[in-house]
Amino acid sequence: MRRMNAERVVSDLRELAARTSTPDGAQRLAWGPVWRDAREWFGGKVAELGLRVETDSAGNNWVTLPGASPKTVIVGSHLDSVPNGGWLDGTLGVVAGLEALRIYAGATPPVTLRLVDWADEEGARFGRSLLGSAAAAGALKIDDVRELKDRQGTRLVDALAENGVALDRMLDARDELKRIDARAYLELHIEQGPVLESMQKATGVVLGTFGVERHMIRFTGQAAHSGSTPIPMRRDAFLAAAQTALECREIGLRHSKPTPGDAVVCTVGIVNVEPKIVTAVPGVCEISLDQRALSAEVLAAMLRDAKAAAARAAQANNVTVEWRELWRINPRPFDEALVRLCEEAVREETGDAPRLPSGPLHDAAEMVPHMPAVMMFAYSSNGLSHCKEEDTPGPHLETTIRAYLRLVQKTIAHVARQ
């Protein structure tokens, strides 16, 4: 087994960033030419180890280092980015996984080690996040994505075909995943938030990914002249929506607790008002609501509270309210044994092991129903991600990479004992 080299991981990350970025940030948009170039770069690095890349039916790229046992530890993340994205989002986990292969290359590890580069984690082009990992997990509904188009009008089905993927065969990736005797999935990612920075900690242990309840809420009143309609006689849809939005913030604060994993979030990100003129009382207002929590019970309570708040606001403003579900996913807590191993690895490298949930979703969430999984987070400067300013200070980055490679080694030993 070779010595881990965190500096080489950082060098590779910078090499990939220089190759696939503009002054505005990373441009590895899934299914496009820059993304393919990133994968070509990755394939070259894999070939240096005497290994090869295999692509499953969903476009996910796999590298296998056979071990003495078919029992398998999977490491991975994604190479695709959002437009004008960051240099670490996704790529950190893939390139650190490449270093894990290097540690064991030329030898026979006690168990098989596989590295995966999931296809289209971001969903930035066609709007469906976790596309490749969801297909491998069997969670993708083909008919839900069949008619998706990007902003240029290109159909998803055609973009897939350009990359050798047939939409109607994507779920075959589930059978391909089932053939792997997977005993653990490990993913390294930047936090994409400010928590570790606020704690002045380089590395964090992730307890799981939040469950999400995402809805559109439509309030319908009556448009009227703003000069001639007395306030008590108005049916102002916007005021009902605004009252609900403020109450949803309070719902989030009320259900949050200071203990790890018990923070929650509620966000109103879209506000559409009709008729949207300065001299009219709004007759219709539609808002989005995104609620997230690591506890399924808390998430359900938050949704009940939001619906009650919307009903009160509608009644107070003499309007009606309708809810439309956009999307939901259950909370995905990570495996307790792997969380403990992750804590050990982080503590050995840093002296501490802060625990936190993941608000953003990751490919690891799709693996949770199928195998033990855990994630490790790296400090995000200013809490920023999905932008060119995304960064992790060099010492923190190298520390986290070493902690992650420790986790890989610990997990291989753990699985070998099973």
C-alpha cells in the first residue's frame, strides 16, 4: 500500500480546473463538450494506474480495482458542474477517490475498491438533479424526464444519445449496481455552506441528507384598483402570501434545535404576482416553499404547520389557497457504523470531529436505501458554492483529503472483517 498524497490531489484538481474553466468559473455542464473533456482527462489519469473506465447504462463512469474479496467499497462523486461553478464541487470527491485507487494500485486490497463518477448530479442543464445515481438506485421515473429540454431547446433524450446513453435503458444501471457486492459508499464533498467556517473547523462528519418537501402555494383573491378600494375591503393575494412566508420563517426557527442534525430550513424562493402593476391590488400570488429537515417527523410537522399558516393567512385576507407538490424526498440518515469510522478518521487528522447534516442533496442520498453510506465535508470559504468564488483554504483542503483517505482505509478494513 502506497503513502497517501493530499498535495497530488490538490494539484490534479487545479489541473482539471484550468482545463475546464473560464474566468467565470467551471463549465463542466453535464452531457456537453467540456464535461466530456473532463471525463477524458479522468480516463487518462485512470489509465496511468493500468485500470480502465467502464460506463453503465445511465452514463455513470466506474473504475474497478479488484480485491481479494468481491465485497466492495465504493468511493465517488461527480465531475459535472453548474454553469460558472466552482473548482471543488463534485470534483473533490472524484479526484480524492482517484488517490484512494493510487494507494492500493499494484497490490491486491483485501476487498474490491470501486470509484464512480456519477453522471449529471447537478441537474443544471435539464432540471433533474442526481440523474445518473437515481437511475442506478432505481428511483428515476423515465416518463418524468422524457420531455425535458434545456434552455436552447435541446431534448434530454438527444443529449443522452449524443453521449451514448439511451433514455429507456437508463434503469438497467440498477441491475448493474445490484451485481456489485457493495458494502459501503463513501463520498467527499465541500460543505457548500458556512457551518464549518463558523466553527473554525476544516472537516466535518455528515449525519445524513435532509428530506425535502417542495411546493407551490397559490393564493387567489380579487384584483382591484389600488386607489379606490379601502384596505379592509381588499382581497389581497400578495398579503396572504407574504404573511405565510414570514410565518414559514418562524416555523423553521421554531423547529430548529442547536444539537447536530436538528437544524431545519424553510425557504420561499419564488414570488409571482398578478396583475403586477403599481395601481392594482394583487388578485393572485403564487409562492414556492422549500422545507428541509433530517427528521421525517419534524419535516412532516413543518409541512402541517405551513399549511395551517397558509390557511390562516388566506382567511385573514379573504382569499383562497391551493397547494401543489413540486417534489419530495425522504430524509436519508447515514449508516451509524460508517459515521463512527468517519468520526475516527476526522478526529485522528484534526483532533475533533464536528457533526452536521447536509442541506443540499448529493448522490450519496440515492445510495442510502441500497448500502451503508456516509459523507465527509470540507470547509467552504464564506459558505460559497456554485460560483467561481467557491474555495477551501489549502491547509484545510489537504487536511480533509487526508482524513477522507484515512476513512477509505478504515472502511476497507471494516468491510474485510464482515
